[in-house]
Amino acid sequence: MKVLLLAPTAAASGNATTAERIRHYLLTSGHKCLLENSRSFSEPKDVRKFISVNGISAVIALHLYKAGRLLVGCGVPYGVVFGGTDVNEDVKNEHKLSVMTAVAQNARFLVAFTEELKCIAEHLWPCTRGRVYIQPQGVPADANSLLFLLVCGIRQVKDPLYLTDTFSEWQHEDSRVHLIIIGPEIDSVLSAAVKERTKMARGVWLLPELPQNQLHAAMSDSFCLVNSSLSEGMSGAILEAMQLGLPVIARDIPGNAALITHEETGLLYTTAQEFKVQARRLMTDMALRERLVPCARRLVEGNHSQEAERRTYTHLLLELSGPEPVAGAPTASG
């Protein structure tokens, strides 16, 4: 089959990266695929002409409005991959909503990256029920990729966007590096901003919260764990990474510094530029990596075992079952 893949493919954007992946999948499956920037076409008749001249059998559009609007009356079967801003923002415009409704009604299939996006789409266009598929965006898994994992709830104190520009720029120098952000959406406003930014940032990916076994599997496939928080009590993600043998590069804040001795159990940084320096050290200095991993694991096993935690809370529970301490009597701390 000869397929036209139509997408708003600004240079180095998330849309361009997604479109290139889909194109690769189609080509390796034996199809012919022409990837075209939707901005190259002014109106539907331009696409109809392109389809006719190039013998296109089907179209896949990325973004229900930016690319989908060009498919009205295109004359061949088509499917649409939601971009995010189409469903979340463009629907607020009455004209755009009308156009997207017509496109959605006639699409053979629609693809949402998340369950949330699927639910929104089916609420907006009930006629699409049964035609909306959930397919999270794929992330690189080849042996040469270096996956930096940021595990955090999406909220201001975790500062999830702190390193996105660094990775996006770094990708131009080294295509192996990728930042994978994984976590639940806690702050809805910030979550929307993170989704929009990661779509545009080259080499940066956003995944929803994962069950613990899947998260641990992701850690095992990663190069290192990243922490960019403005404040931490004690990061469970850092402890889990240390236990699993994953090196940690964390922002130098009191909560992280209490866990990490720089160059002994992990690496600390204070600026985005310094993060990149430390990351490059970890990439090139195998002796450093081989020193950090066992030291960090020993720290967790010695000071942060669940058995010790169990004993502490079991003992403290006894304090609640006994008589109330007499005012002024000595306590455990004094």
C-alpha cells in the first residue's frame, strides 16, 4: 500500500520525531510511505491533487486539526493520530471544532496516546466510540540509546521541565541521549505544559505512571536515574534506583545530599549545564560508574532496608498502645 503520512513537522519537533517513527514502521512492514509537512498544503484540494498524482491509497494524519483539516473530501481512507493540542486546545475554537468533527466522523480509526485523551475524544465525538485506539508513544530501545529516567509526580516542586532544553539541545550533538519523564499528573496546569513541551522537545518523552514492576523494568533498561526536584524529603525513586544498580544524578538540594555523597554514591549538580557535565562523565568514565553502583547499593542495604523500617514502625506502634507519657518525663530523643 502507498501511504501518505501528513504531519506538522517543524524541524526537531516532537511531531517530527513521532512522524518519522511511524514512517519507519510502515516502511519496514513493506508499505510505501511519503511523509509530507501539512504546512506545505494550503487547503484540501491541494492534498487531493497530491493523492491523485502520487497514487496514494490511504492517509495517516498526525493532529486532528493541523493535518486532519486537509483530509475533508480527500477521496481515500484515512486515520488520524491525535496530537494533544487538537483535543485539549483547538476544540475551544468553534470553527476548528466544526472542522475536526467532520474529520473525526469519517476517519477509519483514531489514535490517542493516553486513556485520558481517548475519553476526551469520545466525549467530544460520541460517533468515534469503537474507533479510538490507545497507543502510547514509543521510546528508543536500541542498544546504543542512553535513557535518562526522571521519575516524579508532575508538580511544581519536582521541576520536571528543568532539563528538557538541555536534552533537546544535546540531541543535536548526540542522538543517543533521551530523557524519559514518568509519573502521575498531579498538577493539571503543569501537566498540560509538560505534555506540550515534550511534544516539541527533541529527545524528551513523557510516559504515564507505571506499576512498580514495570517501572523497575524501565529502570533496568535505563542508563541512569535523574532527579531535578526543588525540594525532597527522601526520594523513593532514588533509593529504588540505587537498590537496582542504576546510577543516580540528582539536583544538589538538602534531601538529595542527605542520600548522595558526590562521586561516592551518586553525582550531584546545581545547574543544567553542570548536569550535562556530570552525565558526560558517567558516559565516558567506566571506573566512576563501577564505583558508584556498589557503594549506592551498600548504602541502601545498610541504612534503608524495609526490614529495619518494619521494625521501627512496629516498635512505634507499641508507643500508641501504652500509657500516655507523663509531662516532663524523658523521651526517646532526650
